[in-house]
Amino acid sequence: MKRSQINQIIKTADQFMRKHQFYLPPFAYWSANEWKQKGPECAEIVSNGLGWDITDFGSGNFEATGLFLFTLRNGSLSTSPSLTGKQYAEKIMISEPGQRTPMHFHWHKTEDIINRGGGKLVIELYNATPDGLLDQTKVHVSIDGVEKLFDAGEQIVLHPGESITLTPFLYHSFWGSEERVLIGEVSMVNDDETDNRFLDPVGRFPVIAEDEAPLFLLVSDYANYYRG
């Protein structure tokens, strides 16, 4: 992806979130030069992966297979067993109509996926087989506290305000329908390095062609600017 494309995605996302009265913390708007001046007081942001995150999952086609994310808060698996620090995470995401997030599950994380506004959110679900494939058994989920049963691969539509709880080993893929959708995620501690199992191999961060300066840093940029 070109940096100019990433910058435009960030601008559009920021405008869309503000339209729905969802506001980001101050560190979201620190410039690259400001990041160079930050010290150890900001280590939590960097270590726990807070901030702007744009991925095409290695597809090279963000419009068809991609996702915008911003992680607002997150703990660390290193402190979770001792119940110290944050035991939770929160993200805000944006998906365009037809823009799929690839089929995946989490080994440990339980998460609530919430339609915060905009279009409809479509989620496709499968149980995982013991060898990590798609099971054809019925899927049990909770939608806003109500237990429901769906066929394998059935597409569930969440309207603004609705949410679904996704448990470990539950394969899910999702995308926006009709118009851009604002998606919330509230979960246990998030660890993208060890807790994601994609049905088909994907890339985590895009390869960036630096055709202009970054508007704001992505999570994957911190190593090049933060010296704290």
C-alpha cells in the first residue's frame, strides 16, 4: 500500500468516527516528530499495540480484503495470569461494503463485536474442527445476551446497536453491507502475534511504499520513530 493511500484512509476514518460522535485519545494525533520526543512514559502505547492499524492482510487489495482498526486500550498477556494490569482490550474498526476480514478464530480471546453505526454488519460463522478446518455443526452464540443457534456458514446481520459475542475456536469473517459500518470490539487482552488462527495464510501488516510522509504513525511504524 502507498503511504498516501494510508493517509487518506486515516482521514476518512477520522471523519466517519466523528460523524458518529466517536472520538479518539490525544495520542492518536501525535506527529512523527512528536513521537521521536516521547520517552518511557509512553511505553504502554507501544508495547500493547495501541493506535492506528490498517491492514490488507497481505492481499494487496485493501478495498476487497482489508480492515481499518484503532486500538484504544489493551493489556498484556504477560500480566494477565497474575491479574495485574488491564485484563481487557477495546478497538474501533471500520469496514466498507463487501470489504471482508478473512475467516479466523482466536485461541484464547472472547470478544464482543458491536455495530456502532452506519450500515449493517454481516458476520459469517463456523465452529472449528480439531484440526482447524470449518466444521459443519450448528453454531451457538449470544447476541446481546440472547442465546441463538445458527447453521454453519449462516450470515448473521447486525444492525446499529446490536452486538455478538465470539468465543475461542469460533471461526468468523465479517464485512459491511449497504454502507460503511463503524464496528466496536470489547474483548479480553488482544495479542495478534499468538492468538489469531486464520483459515488461509495472511499477512498482518501491509508493505508500505513511502510516497509521502505519514499523517500519523501506524502501530507498525513505532519501531522506526519511538526511542523511549
